[in-house]
Amino acid sequence: MATTTKQAYTPLNEQTVIELSQKLDLFSDYRSIEVNEIGDGNLNLVFRLVEPSTQKSVIIKQALPYAKVVGESWPLTLDRARIESDSLKKFSEFASEHVPQVIYTNNDLAVTVMEDLSSHVILRKGLIDGVTYPNLAQHIGTFIAKNLFYTSDFYLHPFEKKRLVQQFTNPELCKITEDLVFTDPFYDIETNDYPAELQDAVSELWNDSALRNKAARLKLKFLTHAEALLHGDLHSGSIFVTEESTKIIDSEFAYYGPQGFDIAHFFANIAMNHIAQRAHIKDGEKRAEYQLYLSGLIRDTWITFTDTYKELWRDEGVELATKLPGFEDEVLESIFTDMVGFAGCEVIRRTIGLAHVADLDSIADFDEQIILKKKALKLGRDWIKNKQRIKNIEEFITSIRSV
């Protein structure tokens, strides 16, 4: 009987990625292959390989066993490479047009070979630059609705659902989210990172016991509600776009959790860009026009999401509860309320936590940056504390525009 020998993990370099591509028969002429390392090398090694004669290209991504920016004192599980490749494959079963094609995986080496998306740009950069994407709301709303419904108890046999929960158990990366999103920003913990000029606003946040209580409840839901397979980190830096195409990447945080989580992160990042445009676009008329686009992006994404989710519920639901009159509205209302609270946590942690967003941090005028970060903190705090009072997407949008 044939046996498979486990390969020893070794970080790739420009020579060994060419050797791997040759072993996989990805190109015709390996003497001319151009290799560029395009990742920052902090969490992953990312190489782009191009065959000049045909312009054929691929991405080879390898997880590193620790956070390079910190050192070996912050080890990271290599299993996140499996989680990422498996989740992209799962997403492709019902939304293949919105994820890169996975060509090859090797779990021992923590390697994934995938479609090159160099024709796209990172959504965050496009939004900072004030670019509009006419199909983005339709694409994101559809992707999230399909992803949630097709991996939920409303569609899957209970045995298959529980098998998937096991497959995507992701304790190490979930612990990062638990700490950096739901805990650290609400306490005086050394991982937080913010300028001294924000200290008064931060201290006020830390001293708000009601806010901490609400954040703790949201963390509990994140810990205990295995409702559907999530991307787990769906911010504007995890989305590649063109005017016609939207591709979701970097799903190494994927796990089974509450349905409102992914759309909350997307909306929170759009909201932070909305706030930051007060600094990025100096022309008042153009700024108002672009902020109106951002508001419409949130509205249209939510409408697409709910319409698609309801259609799937009606046409493909197998759980008997999907036949109960009005129950889908109750489920969507719960998703919406959770979304508001989760979005608040994301805004706060991206403002004073370990990982920030360029939308706010790239504001050149430091005084203006501080003013707008205070507005972001206020918005996040209001969302967490008042998520039950915000009843619909129009009220959610109004809260962003009025901050």
C-alpha cells in the first residue's frame, strides 16, 4: 500500500518557488520565469510568478510560523494555510466568481497556489482614492448571503453542518480576534496603539462599564454561536476589485460563528472611509458626492444581502423552521442587530487597537486625524451601546452621516 511521507516545513525563496512551479507543471519555460515577492513578509510569504512569453502568472503563498514583525515570541499556527485554502474552496462551491481559484495546496508546507489577481486593486486603496465600483454592493451582498445560507442549518443536513464546524475549528486565529477585537481595546492593555492626543477619549471609553458589558456580550456571541461559515476578517483590505469584478481573499480567519459578523466588518470599514473622506477629499461638493456613494454602497449591499437570503430561504431551505411564516424576518432582524454591535467593535479596535486602517492613519494633517479618530470612537461606542435602538439600514446610515 502506498504511503505519503510528511514533508518538513521550510520557508520558500525565489529559487524554491520556481522549483515548486516546475514540479506542478504550471509553466512551459522555467528558465525565463520572473519571481517577485509581493507580500510584506510579516505573516506570510507571497510570490508572484510570471512567464513573460505567455504572460501566464500565479500566486504562491506560504504561511510563516510566527509574526515576523514581532518575532518568534508570537508564534502562529501553520494550520491557518489549510483553513484559508479549504474556505476558499468551500466559498467557490456557490460563489466561484468572487474568490480566487485555488490551484494547489500543501498542508505540510503551508503552501497555497492560487489565481493571480494583479489586474485588480485592493478595495481600501480604491476607496481612499475616491474610486466608485458600480458592482461592489451586488457582489458583496450576494457573496455574504450565499455563504451564510449554504453553510447554515437552514440548508445543510445537521451531520454535514457539524462536520464543517469541525473542519473549520480555528482556535488560534479566533483567539486573536477575541483579544484584539472584543477585549484589548476596552482595557488598558499594551497591545493597544494610539497617539497620546487620544488618551482622554480612550480613558472615557475604558471607564464606560456599560460599554464593556455590551462588548463582553458580543464576544460571548462570537465565542458560542456557530451559525454559519464566516470569512472572519472581511475588511476592505481583504477584497480585490475592478469595476466589473470583486474577489474576496485572505480567509485564514475563517470559522463557524454568528451570521452578522462578516457584513459588520465590511460596513465598519466603509464607515471609517466615510469619516476619513473629510480629510482625503478637500472639495466639499466632491466629498459630499463620494460620501453619498458610500452610503449607497452600504444600503445596496444590505438590500442585496436580504433579498438574496430571503430567496434562498424560500426556494432552498430544508429545515422545517424555514416554512414558518415570518421566521426569516426574525432571523434577519437578529443578524442586523448583531451587525451593528460587531461593527462598533471593529471601528474601535481599528482606531486604538493593534491593527489600524490606512483610511484614518494616512491623514496627513495630524490635528485633523485626531479629530476624525475621535469621531470614529464615538460612532463605534454608540453602535455597541445602542444596537437595539437602530432598527433598519437607513437609521444605520444616518448614524454614520451624523457623527
